[in-house]
Amino acid sequence: MVSIKDIASECGVSIATVSKALNNHKDVSESTKAYIRETAKRLGYLPNTQARALKTNRTYNLGVLFAERAKSGLTHSYFAAVLNSFKNEAEAHGYDITFISHQIGDNPLTFYEHCLSRNVDGVMVVNVDDYEDEGVTELLAGRVPTVTLDYKSENNPAVISDNYYGMQTLVKYICSKGHKKIAYIYGDTATVTATRLDSYKNTLESLNIKIRNDYLLQGKYHDPETTEKLAAQLVKMSDPPTCIILPDDFSAIGALTAFEKLGLSVPDDISIVGYDGIMLSQVLNPKLTTFRQDTDKLGAEAAKQLIALIKKEITNNADPVIVNGYLLEGLSVKEIG
């Protein structure tokens, strides 16, 4: 096995210089770093992670707790994109990723016990449905550095997509097209849902548009079948909405299916908007108007915050990092008089 000593001999530099170059220290020139890394690669050098862990008291392994009610896992485009950007940023800093679950093999574990058994340096918590769950509260209160996404706990840094601004942007856009009868099929009970619902109501009130409770229906995220039923229910009303806000872009498939079965056309007969801005939204027919969440920045910022927390560069009570998105204007909202 190739050692740092072998690389130092090949390059004609000290072992200390090789170590600094491989760990990206600032007191080694970029040209020397590049030369040493190229030599290490050519010789087939692989870092000894166990030795590094003993020396630094870190494993360079980050945990990810990803649990959502729909159980769509990495097939969920929005969360897959967030996790991918988190992974890319973590790997750029030399970290590996481990998914945290309730058990290893046949052995049941709490989330916190899994983190301890894998000896992760820190963990990111993504879209947990119930933050009051005993296993989640144990993890958030434990000694493993933890960052949450779209949820601010009492003693952990958070990275939050500005869902209030996102819904406000969508409602204002719909109203600018002349719509006043705006329905909202909102998602599962969660902090994000509550924030979007508050924004929907407050924005309509600020525009002097009456809020109709019969236009508010609870659905599910990432569930076209549920959205299909609820969208059909809305357009069959005696006084139907002219525009429906959907739980997310993927659910738009359900709404479009419902309208097709009823012989309705989007946007001529009914307008719709989504949320998230996933790639699918821009290849649907018609192209969906939606709010694009910045998944690249959300995942990357979560990794940066977690690594900074591990290194003690920030504290547990650091202010949340707020990430904004932007409107994607498609062809699914009709301008009406």
C-alpha cells in the first residue's frame, strides 16, 4: 500500500508538505498541491480513514435522517435534489454520507443510537413528519451536532426555504392575472404546510380577497391520486375556483388527469400552479407555473452549516440560514378579466 512517505520521496518534498497538500492547507502553494495530488493519484494512494479518525477524533462521516410520510424516498425529485447537493458539498470537504434509520439489520435502534453506532460526526435532519416524535427529540437533544432542514428546533442550526415568500409570490402572481377565486389543496400536516397556509391566507387578506374555507382542502404531498380526487371535487362545485394551488409539482399529474376525465382544459377552463420547480413541471403540457425552490443552495448550505458546527465555527443557537427561490412562469394560469 502506498504511503505518504512514498509520495514525499517521489515528489522530493517532506512528509509534512505532502500531508498539508492532501489536506488542502493554505501554506502550500496551489501548484505544489496539484503536483502532489497528481502524484498520489498516479501511485494509487488511498487515505487511511481509520488513522485520520484516530488523529483528528473525527470519522468524516455525516448522517442523514430522511423520513417523509409519502415514503417516496429518493424518487421524490425535490428531496433527491436537496440530498444530492448536500452530498456534493460534503464530499468536497472530505466527508462520506450514511443514512440514519430505526435499525441495522435485525437490531432495532433509535435514530440517536444509530448515529452513535456509526460514529457520525454530525447529522442533517430532513422532512421528518413529526418533530415531537420521541426518537427525533432524543436526536435533537443529543450530543451529535445536528442541522435541520425547513424546521427550527430550539438548540440546532437550521437551513430554511422561505415558504412564506414562495406562497406569497404565487398568490400575488395569480391575482395579477385577474383571479379572485383561488383554491388551495395543501399537503400533510407539517411546519412547511402551516407556513404556506398562513401565507396563502394573509396574502389574500392583504389583497382584499375573501378567504373561502370550501376552497381549502387538505391533500398529501407527492400524491397524484389524492390530488386527482380533490381537484375534481373543486371544479364540480356550484361556484368553482378559477385557479387551484396544488401541494407540489408532482401532484399536478393528478390534477391534469382529473381535468382530462372531465373534459376540461388547462388553462382555458381551469388554471393551476404547483410548488417546488422540479424538472417535471417544465415538461408537463401545459408547462406548469410554479415556485422554484433553490435545491442546490439548500443542500449545500445544510452541509456547510453542519461542517461548521462540527468544527465549532458556529454554535447550536446560530441564526437559521434562509434560502429564497423564484417564480417559474409557465403556461398554466389564464389571464381573466
